[in-house]
Amino acid sequence: MPQLPGAEVASAKKQKRSHENASVSGSSTSDESTRERKRKRKEKKNGTKSDRASELVNVNGHRRSAFEERRNSLGKAARDPRDEPSYKKRITAAGQGIKVRSPSPVIDEDGLSRPGRGTRDRREETAEQAEERLVKMRGAVRTILECVGEDPDREGLLDTPSRYAKALLFLTKGYQVNVADVVNGALFHEGHNEMVIVKDIEIHSLCEHHMVPFIGKMHIGYIPSDTVIGLSKLPRIAEMYARRLQIQERLTKEVAHAIMEILKPQGVAVVMESSHLCMVMRGVEKTATSTITSCVLGCFERKSKTRNEFFSLVGLNKS
């Protein structure tokens, strides 16, 4: 018997309601599972926090400070190398966990700064020992003259070995200079705390690589901590280190560290510009080149404004 049109409509509505009920049931089941997952995550998170909180309390009931809690995070690898903690960039003393800067020159109790192996022997030698040293040096110079193809017995070279030996001892007399004798007590408590600069100090030294001169000018500035030094002592300290076998980089640094150690100022800045004959007379033979080195310590290193003021006053900031 064929179905009536009204029966077909009722059947269609019934099927539609069953589909909607199934959809609602599936949706409610999905919502319940979602809520269940959220509840489990929340419980797990709360449990972790409580465990971590209990770890922060030791057996004595003392709670770790915020700083102690953060320190472990500094040891973890940073996501970006630029985010590395700054303390990792400092120098660590061998066998110690103490972070230190490069040490200033050690001035021994006898006033010598960085004495070499034979420094004290030369300084404390007797007149007989000094003459014996000259004889050895004259013989060495005579040998050099022979090796370059010259005749050391010709008239112009007869006294050259002796002259050169004495000149070399003069050019390296800085090894024997006593720092206390250089300063000579010229430290004065004046309550002055502004920048002091002595510029255009002429420097003549010997390159330790080729033993030929490099010549230039040095500018020294410092900011006192109430105590000032006699102005002539700054060029004398510079000359003390220049009268050695040197390289310009070390010479600049040694002068700055010596003033810092002697005077204990707020900061020291040293700049040197020179021409190296080992680049002019030989090698690349560039006559117009000059080399500039600097060393800044204390407030000059920390404060760019102070550093730029010094550079401007000595003529390096020309813009």
C-alpha cells in the first residue's frame, strides 16, 4: 500500500531530529573531553608549582631568595648569543672562580716596573762589570759590521762599535729607572676633580722586532681623586717606558696602568700616534702611514661622554 504524502513529511522530520540529536550528543561529548583535558592540565600545573615551592624551602624552613632562585637561569644556554650574561665575558683567573681584569704593571719593592731577567744585574753591576759588558757589546757590533760586508778597521768605523754600544745602553736605560725616583714625592692633595691633560709628549722608542726607532707623540689625561701629580712626571713616566725595546700597543698600555697604580685617580686615558721606521725604511716602505693606539681606564672606560671629551681635547674627534 503506497505511503501518503503526509506520512513522508513526518518520516523526513523524524530523521532530521535524530541527526540533530546525534550532532548535539557528539558536540557535548567533545566539550566534556575538552573540559577534562583542561582540568588535568590545570591539576598537573598546580602540582608542579607546589613541588617547586617545596623545593625552595630547605630543611631549616628557610625560603630561598629571589636572587638565588634566578641564578640557575643564568647558567642555561641563551636563545641568542647576544643574550649571554655579561659575566661570562670577563677574564677568569687560572684555577679560581674570581673574575678579574688584566693586572696593572707590578712595581716591585725596589721601584722597578716589569724588570727583565738581566735588569737588576745591569743596575747593580760594578764598574768592572760595566766595562766588561761594553767590551762584549763592542765585539758584537764589530761582528755585525763584518757580516754586512764592511771593514770595521777603516777610519769611519773605528769607534762605531763603542759609540753604538753606548748609544744602545742609553736608548734602553728605562729598564733601570726607579719609579719612586721618577715621581720623587710629587703627589699633592688639591681637592681637584676635573680632567688634567698633558698633550704632544714627544716619544722615541725602539721597535723590539727590528730594533729600529718609532717616533711620535703621546697624550695623557686623568681625572684626579683629589690628588694631582706634578705635570712633568707624566712625560717622565712615558719616557721611562719608551726607553726600552717596545711595541706601541704595550707602551700605551703600560703608561696608562702605571699612572693608574701610582696616582689612584678616577680614570686615565692615553693616546699615542707614531710613525714606525720598520714600515718606512723597509718592508712595505709606506712613508705617510701613522699608527694610533689608546688605552682608557676607570671613568674614561665607563663613560663615553668623558672619553669623547678627552679625544676632542687632544684633537682626535675632528668631526
